[in-house]
Amino acid sequence: MPSWSHPNRILLENHYLPGDLRRQIDTFVDHYNHRRYHESLQNLTPADVYFGRGQTILKQRERIKRKTIETRCLLHSKSAA
């Protein structure tokens, strides 16, 4: 597990230079806000919600889901015939 993936890891590592801790915290915050999906936010990142991209992403996911189901149904009906 990368060191930035959990805040407790930051506490366990040695930070020898003043900027080391700051960089670790910045990396964690960036990961938490821009890369980590939050279940409470419908599996969006906080940045997606904050910048108003959430609904667009959710609609795109729904289109992909519908297309996948249609494709699976079509493949299933072909294999059953």
C-alpha cells in the first residue's frame, strides 16, 4: 500500500527535512480529494462534486451500464439460440 494512501502512514514515517512532511500531506490530500472515490458521494471524488462534474459522471456511468446490459442480453440470447 503506498505511503500516501492512509493518513496513519504519514505518522509512521520519518521526515528528516521540513518539506518532507508537507509533501507527504499534500500528496495524501491530493489523493483523497482527486483520486479516491467516496461511497458517501455516490462513488465520486470530492473534487468531482465540488467542481460540478458529479452529475455528468453519473449520467455517463448509467449510459455505460445500460449499454453493457444490452450487450450481455444480446450475447446471452445468441448463445441460447
